[in-house]
Amino acid sequence: MSVAGRILYQLWHRPVGAVVNSLHHGGPLAQRAAERGRREMETAADTLPPLPARPASAGPALRVHLLTGRRFLHQTAFCLHTLARHIPVALAPEIYDDGSLATADLDRLHRLAPGLVIHHHAALRARLDKFLPLARFPVLRERWLHYPHIRKLIDIHLGRAGWRLVLDSDLLFWREPRLLLDWTTAPDRPLHATDCAENYGYSRPLLEGIAGAPLPSLINVGLCGLRSDTIDWDFLEHASAALIAAERTSYYLEQALVALLVARAGRAVAAPPVEYITLPSPAEVAQPTAIMHHYVDTARGDYFRSAWRKCVP
């Protein structure tokens, strides 16, 4: 960008964009209320009781995987707390450190879920060097450094075997997620949430040309179950390079890559959008009827202002 372009961006496009974004999220008063609610949620997360224990006779534990960091610890805590309350078996979380978790943060997680597994950042970085060497995977390695979303694919699945169910932290559960329990008991195909609109960040013809297959619609990775040992990392390196070369980087690259994997798999389980809602309406937030909410975009304000408060014991 030229000097004149940078000046124009700072003096016009950036402030105008900030105003448009503020209005999109309800205006300054709503945003301030959401920020106040977020701070209160952080405090409340430390008061949550430990996840409920379940007898072994109840059945195999539900194992879930979450990438998190210090900024999202309160969201992770509420996600795990609400999920554990609504399942008849034990919850077995595995946490992947994005590099920002301090000892005190790890202690908070262990108080919430004494048996949880922590994958420390240093160990994840060592796996990266072992299974995704820079010389062979330059694009994925660059994205790992500068695009944290892709770590939900790389850190959780790289060099591992078997099926893994990955959750975003900004989920709250309101009823028993029978779909997830059944899928983890006998997975035979990928699982994903259903988006409120198609958000892949790249054009469909480009994606389908790379996949070599029809692209499924409305994949959202707030819930995402994949078999780690079937992921073709050479294909993901090629796909990432091709997408970025053709249409630049995108916030939705991770979602696009999962859509490519599902397209190549040929079949998947899509969570019913009425029960597992991405972007719940204000009315749904006020009186939840669904099993799960994923608080994206404009729903994030309601998440911080009010939704989590319904989950405090």
C-alpha cells in the first residue's frame, strides 16, 4: 500500500469501518453493555463448580477437544460447564494451549475439570516441527503463526489417530446433545455444525476445482468431527497455497479447508440447524429452545450481555 493509501485508510476507511461495525452490533451503548457483561462473565467463570462426576457404568466419557487461550478461558469454562450438565456420562476435555495460557490459567482449568488433559504449547510446537516441517509445508506453517484459527485443525489433529470432536469455546448447551453422544460412540463420517449462511471466504468454483468434488453447503466448524489419521496434509498445503494465490488470505480459511475435506470424504453428519443453532436470534437467546447455541456475529453481544447468566448455578 502506498503512503497516500495508508493515510486515506487511517483518516477515512478505518474510522468509517469502525462506525459501520459499531452500528452492526447495536451501537455504542450495546457494545459497552456487552463489554461489561464480558468482564462479569470472566469473574463468574471462576465460581463455576467442578464438572459433575458420572459413574463408569453410565457409559464411555464424551471426549472433546478445544483450542483456547487466556482471552477465551471464561468462554471455554462455560462451554464445558453447560455441556457436562446436560450429558449422562462424564465429560473428558482436552485443551490445546494457543501459547497464552499461564500457570494460573491452567490451575483454573484443572479446578473446573480435575481430570482434563492439557496439550502445552511447547509440545504442540515440537509436533509441528516433526510432522509439518517448514521446508515442505511453508504455507501451513505461515498460517499457523499468523492465523490462529487453523490451529484447530493442525494442533488437534496433526500426527494423531482416530476421530476427534472439536468444539469452539463460544458455545452454550441447553439440552442433551444426543447427536454428539451417538456420533462419538460410533463415528464413521465427519460431523459439522450448520452455518446460518455460507462462509467459506473463497468462491465456490475455486473451491470445487481444488476439491475435485461438489462442495457441501453451510459447513460451520463450531462443531467439527474429523478422523485425524485420514487428513492429507500435503493436500491442505496445496489447497491453502492455491486459495491464497487466487483470492488472498481469508478469515474463513479454516472453514474452507474443512469444507474441502468433507467434499473429498463424500458424506458427513450435519447437525440440525434448528437444534444446533449458529447465530441464535435475540428471542432464542432470551428463551432457548435449541440444544446448543453458537454465538457468532451479532449474537455475540447477547452472549455477553445475557446468555451466560442463565447458566450460572
